[in-house]
Amino acid sequence: MVEELIISISGMRGIVGENLTDSVAADYGSAFGTFLKNIHAGRKEKLSVCIGRDSRRSGQMLKSAVTAGLCAVGIDVIDLEMVTTPGVGIMLRQLGCAGAVSITASHNPIQYNGIKLLLGDGFAPPPESAGQIKQCFLDKIFAFVDSPHCGQVSSNKQTDSTHIARVLGIVDKETIAAKKFKVVLDSVNGAGGPVTKKLLAKLGCKVAAINDEPTGIFA
């Protein structure tokens, strides 16, 4: 028996290859893009959405599918590539996007993945908005555009450096560095390993890292 696809305030979650496929992800991207166009109907400039993924093997496929769905309704997409989930929220505001998408299933087993949505304020859609996005997805009422008006995709690799700079701007770097902390870091092969090692090094910590390669095969 195929498990039911979960669609909630925070987005969509399912089992890849069963209820969460490329076509499902593309439709969800188009639903989100259509919703954003509706709430920004008076805005003249083209809307953009930034998108990132965690280290799960299915992340690239789903990110590409959601990107296609967004572009199909005329939304420009900024690809952040493999980044932490908080990093997506930081870049949403940094880049002035109308929304953001994070391809992640958080703590769930490897067969799962998910599509988390953020609005321009950095928060998940409130219940009413989430309901509108879900209904748009279920009804397949998408604001498709013709070829000249399709969204364009660009790349941005500044998430880690931007995130680190934000953290260093609010902590006492000198006091922390003076402590010469020794830190054991276990990133369980998730997306946070590389950026966390960089941050700890900036704080003067001696790091012993295990499972720090973002393979998506969680330790």
C-alpha cells in the first residue's frame, strides 16, 4: 500500500519514487509560483524564488523538477545548490526573493524527501495561504506562460559565506577564540558539515570531524 503524500503548512513530504515523483514536484513548484504571482499581482518586476537542497540523493532530481515548475509559470529561480535549511532562509532575504524552497526531509529516513516553502518574510505560509497552495496543486490550476516569459535560472554559491558572516556578526568572536575550544563535529553526512567546519575554524576552534562528507547516506 502506497503511503499518502503529506501536504501541510510547511510544505510537502513523501517517499521518493512512490508518492513523491518528478511530476509531483514540478506541479507543486507551479502551484507555489502561481500563488506568488497572485499575491504579488500588482508588482511589475519579475518574481524570483531561491531554492536549495540537503544532501539526500534524491535532492538534485526534486530541485530540478521544482525549478522547472516555477519557470513554467514565469518565476525566475536562483539555485543555491546544496545548503543548510537555515541558509535558504538567509538567502531569501539577502537576495530579496518573493519566496524560497528547501528540498529536505529533515530527520526522516533516507527514502523520504520533502519540499518546504517560505514566503518573502522568511516564514512558512500561514494556514490560509498553505491551503490555497495545496488547492492549486490538487486542482492543477497553474498560471503557465509562453516561451518568451518563462522563468530563467541563475546560480548563487554565496550561502555558506553569507551565513557565516551573519553568525560572526552577532557573537563575540575574540572571546570564543580565546577559549581554544576542541569540538567534535558529527554532521551525519548531511549538508551542514562543510559550513559548520568553516564556522568553527573562524571561531578559533580545533575541530575533529566525523561523517562530515555530505553524501546523503546518513550515519
